[in-house]
Amino acid sequence: MITGQYIMGDSIIHCLDPRTKLIGCLVVIVVAVWPRQTITILLFNLAFIIIVIYFAEVGVGRVLRGLRSLKLIFLLTFICQVFLTRGDPLWSWGSIVITRQGIDLGINTFLRLLILFLSASLLTMTTSTLKISAGLESLLSPLKYLRFPVQQFAMIINIALRFIPTITEEAEHIVRAQKSRGAQFDSGSLSIRLRTVMALLIPLLAASLQRATDLAWAMESRCYTSDGQIYSRVYKLHFAQRDLIAMGVISIVLLLAIL
């Protein structure tokens, strides 16, 4: 299972309106990037997200295992903050100095990135791309008065989210095929690794362009155009009582984090 891929279910989080989940994800992201956030507040937000993942019944361990693919980014970010931040020195060796402010900033940045990843993964794992598109279109509907192409923008987001797991799976197939032919992705010199990466990117790009072309022909054959026509949806979105309760919880989390 690819982290971020939609998982069918009937949990409390799955049954929420997509607009509620979009607003909740936006609130969590705003809280995570809010300036001068303390580590305590970030840990509180992280615990809140883990509790929501538990109620979503998508598997907390499955989501956390997806962090392994980002361990290099987390590690490099932490190291850069620790060694490049000036402040009160805790340990030094020549020109290399570790400061207390650097450690605090490294932990702070790590928690922010972790919250962003978990919130985005939770949204896509509990909400199908069609519902995300419908919710986004509904939230941006006031921009229609400014002649903003809301439906086309929502369609682009829907297609992009839909093709992320497809492209990931295609990349895994290409990697297995290249390894069976002797390609070295984990060993060898830097030049050999660069050539193997190019051997991955070129067929992946070609396959993506071919899929995009096929999708364009399929949409045109179904008379889908972008000339300003208004399209309706089969299922209408409705706020329920559980959505009001969820919005109240989200508001409390936002106020606690900001105040």
C-alpha cells in the first residue's frame, strides 16, 4: 500500500464531508507553519493528528512506515539547522559548533515537516480524488464571480492526485525491470548511479506523457471541453451534524495553537 493512496472505509473520518477535511487539513498546515510555534504546541498538534489517524482506521503503523521514504529529508534538515544556527554553544570542534538554538530549531523544523506529511497523507487516504475535487470546487465557488475557472482548476487537482500513485507504481515497475538488467541503484560510483537514474526518468517521463495523451483523447471523446460550460455532479455534498462537531474541534485546535 502506497502512503497517501485512498483506502476505502466507513470510519468517522471517511464519512465526513470533504470540505470539512479540506478545511481541517488547511488549519493543521497553518498551525504548523505559524511563526514562533513552540515545540510543545507542535507536539500537541502531532498527537491530535495521530488520534485522528487512529479514528480513521487506516493503520497508524502503516502511515508511520511511510516516513521511511522521507528519512533523508528529515535528517538533512535537522543537521543543517543544528550546525548552521548561531546561538549558545553546547559542543564545538574547530569551526563546527552545535548550539542550543540549533537543536531547538532542528526539532521544530522536523516536527513541522512531520505534521505536513501526516496531514496530507491522512486527507488523501480517507478521501477519494473525486470527493477532494468536489470539495475544492465547492470551497472555491465564490471565485466564479471573479471569472476564475474553478471547475477546470478542480479537474486539474483531481487528475494530479489520481496519477500520483499511478506514477509511483510505474516507477517501481521500471526500477525492477532495470535491476533485472543489471542496473545499480544502490551501489557503484556516482556517475553510474546518475546514469541509472536517467535510465529511470526517461521511460517514466515517456510513460507519463503517453498516459496524459490517452487521458486527453478519452476526455475529448466524452465531449469534455473547457470553453466555460457548467458541468453538474451526480452526488451533492451535504453538511451533517458530525461535520459541525468536527469543525468545532478544528476551531478549538486552531485557537489553542495561535493563542
